[in-house]
Amino acid sequence: MIDNWPLYLLVVAAVASGWWLGRRQPRKPSQSAGLDHYAGLNYLLNEEPDRAVARFIQDLKVNPDTLDTHLALGNLLRRRGDVEKAVVVHENILKYPVFEQDVIHQVQLELARDYLLAGLLDRAEKLLLELCQLRGAVRVDSLVLIIELYEREKDWQKAIMAGERLAVGDETEKYERAISHYYCELAMSHKAGKNIEAARLALRDGIGHDAKNPRTSLVLAELEIQEQRFPEAFKVLQRIKDQDPAYVPESLPLLRLVSERGGASVAQVQAYLEQCLLLVPSISIVLALAQRIREVSGDEAMSKFIANHLKRNPTIRGLTQLIDLHMDNTQGVAKQNLSILRSFAEALVANKPVYRCHECGFEGKKLHWHCPICKRWGSIHAIFGLEGE
Ligand SMILES: [Zn+2]
């Protein structure tokens, strides 16, 4: 019953409406609206919401006075996850030809939301394509919904076309970034299908829509690597520093590969990473540089380099690396104590998220280019600070 309290309130509202309308309108001999509404309430009290909703629809006739109550019920059912019943309520409203066009469009929009949530994508698309042709708020709302639909279907070409219609005014940056990611998605699928030329063209368009999208560089570098063009891959990866240095840590495995295959000298990679470190205090970049220092100057120099960075930007991952270095050069009880300290440090970050969305705060261990909660593109990056980068 506790879960049903909003439904309970609506049925109570329906009882009240029935009573009020009954007072306003002359009662027909067969009509017993008040009693019927009480029957609906009884269904609810007896934990039978299905029958309560059916009764509600049957008894509270749709008209301009009751429209808000019907819409509220439909939306409430959708929020509760009762999508099929929400569809019934919204479709029922449309059976009554008593409303202005703008009201009908609003109800159709709600119905499209129901279809989308129910996975009835064909029906949702058909309805939304009609609503997209209109003017005003309903056009924008239906384009936003149809983009959600195309994203779900991974129909990136259609998502691009809908996104271009929304990339105006204050929303330009948001949708240009989304379009850039749609092109990255297209490029990824072309790359998987070994259609390298199409993938390159898609990435070129992706850069055209958002030159600051670091994903375009990551995907293009993968293409160059696939084509054995390692110097070109190094050139492309270096763009990330200017696009968004917070994503440089994501490029480190590719940088390592490119360097190993002769695309860049160790000194070139080192110089690039030192520049990046001035822009972003990433422990992953510090550890990549530290590895190079170890190869050239040994453990002590590496240890000093990490310790210096940790003084300015302490992180548990950096501390763990430092402990490892000391453990390699320590024996007996001291080594055992360091091992305990290491386990403790590891436990501190074991279940911590690595990435966070700066729009909605969603956190996870994996980088999503598309936030699963707020649905923004390119809003998630590594968490910086003591427990993160
Ligand atoms: Zn988000």
C-alpha cells in the first residue's frame, strides 16, 4: 500500500471529481459515478491496482476538466514502471476528439515516452517523426526523444541528422559534442568492418563538429596503429594534450605501443608527457615517466621523482608504487612492515570508483563516453585526487 500511495491519492481525486461532476451534471438514472469511484478505491485498498486503473479509466470520462488527472495517472504509472498501463491511459485520452491540437500533441509526446520505455521503438519512432515536423516546444521535446531512440538502436546516421536539428542557440555545444561522438561510434563500426577509409571520413566529420573531442584522436590513433603508421599515430595522440589533458591517461597504453613500434623515440614520448604533467597532475603520467627514469638512472632516481610529485599531489596509487620500490630494496622485518602498509593502501582504493560524470556525479570503474545516467556525451573522466589519478 505504501508504494501505491500516489495512485491512492489519484483515485481519491477521481472519487472527488466524480462527486463534484455528479453535483454539476444532472444524474442519469443508470449513472452511479460516485459508487463506481468508490469501487475503484476499494480495488486499490484490496491491493488490486490493475482493476483500480481500469475502473478509473472507465468511470472518469476524459474531458477538459479531467484531462490533468488522466495525464497525472498515466505519467505516474510510467514512473512506477507500469508502462503498459501508462500506454492504456494515454491512448484512452486520444480516443476523445474534444481537445485542441496542442493538447493532443502533448499527450502523443507522453505516449511516445511510454513506447520508448516499453521498448516499442517502431511505434515511438513513427509518432515522434510526426511530432518533429511541428513547431515550438513539442518539436524540441520530440527531437530529444528521437535522439534517445536512435542512440538506443545505435542508428548513428539518424542520430546525427536529429542532433543537427537541435544544435542551435544555447544547445549548440551540447549537441555538437554529441554529434562528434556519433561520428566516433560510426568510425568504430567501420573500423570493426575493416572499412578504414569510411572510418577516417567519419572521424574527420567528428573533428569538424567538436575539435576538442579527445576520442577522435584516440580512435584515429588506433586506426593509424592498425595500418602500421606509428609516427602518424604518435602525432595524433599528441593532440589530446590540447583537446583535453584530463584524457591523456587514456592514451598511455597506445603511446607505449607506438614507442615500442618505433613511432616515437623514448625521449620524444618523455618530452611530451612532461608537458602534459604541467597541465594535469596525473599519477598515471608520473608512473609512465618514472618507468623511463628507472631504465636510465635506476631505482633511487625513480623513487625521488615519484616522492617529489607526491609531495605536491598525494595519491594512494603513487604511494603504493613508492612502497613497491622500497620493498624491492629492503629485507627482513622492514620488508614485512612495508608489505602490511601496501595491503592497507591497496584496500583504501580497492572499491573506489575511477571515473566520474561532471554533469550528474555518476561514478564507475570504467570510462563511458556516454553517461548511463544523464545521457551526456563526453562528460565522464578520471577522478583526480588522493584516491584517484
Ligand atoms: Zn552523467
